[in-house]
Amino acid sequence: MDYAFLPEKIKSFLASAKPGESALCVIRGSGGFSGEPGESYVAVYADMLFLFGKSFGDNDFINRKVDYAEDAPEISLSREKFSGTLELGLADGKLKMKLSSLEAENCANLLKRFGIDTKPQAETPDKPETDSPPDLLTALAACMKHIAASDNEVAEPELRLIDSVCQGSRTVLELADSYFRRYSFNEILEQIKLDEQQKLCFLANLYELAMSDGMLRSAEQRLINEFVRIEEIAPEKAGTVREVLLIKNQLSVLNPYIGDKT
């Protein structure tokens, strides 16, 4: 990834830890380390690398320094059709970092510096080579599933909205569930191309799903922010969609008994 897009807290840490030095490469994970929901980054220098990770909802990154000479990490990269997995073998265990295909390519180029050659795998048991990118409706439903699952509690209104997007088709729903389980939120977006109208349609449905249980949680907003960043949607357009759907879902202004359990 471009160093400019690193979170400011990580930039400040690196400026203090390695003053006057530039990272050889910065790698961004698709989610947290070892499959956890969240964010992960690796900043690679000539003599060491720094790992940064945090779970959704946390304010601060946990950081770790890995010295090539002292820690002797075992580094490997497995590459698949739409993704890759960077594995770091450390003294206290292994860390895995899921990567988009673009980040996997950057990572592969970096590992060649250390004499590690990687090639895309022609076929894997979970992601066969014959797999094709999802159609847009399936991709939307799969992304909505990621939004729904981001707070570790899928509500009934969220399930109904996903079913509605699938237009009652069991086939589309099962395909969406398959993509949800096999690919991260970012990986799904990487497989599709959206025009401007389709981007806004996606965004509106993601917000509708996030607000359907009456609350827009930080984990849900983080994923939506990631969609806005990846699809390069203008902040003012994204803000307009958000405000309209906030107004639409504020039904308590119409019925004072909504939310009253008595």
C-alpha cells in the first residue's frame, strides 16, 4: 500500500522508531491478524519489520518489532486467485495476515529481496481455479453479510434485508453466503467493477443494513468507510447518503411508542 494512506498513529510511531528512514514496503492486511476482524499492517525495513494490529472498536494499535537477526522469523506467502496469506513464524507462534491480490503481489516482490520466491497457486481446495467473480447482486449480499457480522450479532431485520436484496432467490442467497465465508469484505470488492450509480446503490444498501437494527455501530461504520475509500466515493456524496438513511430510519419521530416495551 501507499505509505501516505497509513493511519497517522502508525506514521508517528515509525517516525519516532526509525527517524530519517523510509520503509522499504508497507503491507495492509484484509482484516486483522490470524483472521480476526480489524486492521493489520506490516512496515518493512532493511533490518527489521514492525507489525501493527487492532480489532474493530479499539482505539489504539498493538505494535510489535521483529528483528531479522535476533528473532529469525520464518516468512512465507501463499497466493491464490483473488488473495494471498502472509505467514510469519515467530518464537511464540505463527501470525497469519490475509492479503488482497494487489497486496499479495507487492508482498511477493518484497520477499524476493530475501530470496523467497512465490508463485500463485493454480488450485486450492477451498478456492478452485474455476471460481468466477460474483455478479453484483451476489457481491452486495455478501458485503451486507460482512456488515451484519461485524458486531458479532446478526439481527433478524438484517437477515430480512439480505433476503430482500437476493430477491427471494435461494441460489443467490447461498452464493452470497459462500462468498461471505470464503472472502473478506475487501476481497469481494476487489473482484467487481462498479460504475458511479452502482457505487451509490451499494453504499445505500450497506448503510440501510447497518441501521436496520436501530443503531449504527463503529464496526459497521468502519467497513462502510473502507468501501467509500476503495471505491473512491466523494466524501460529500457518502455523507449525503448517510444522512438521508439516518433520517429514514429514525422512525421514533413518527411513533412515540417505538422502543417502548411496556
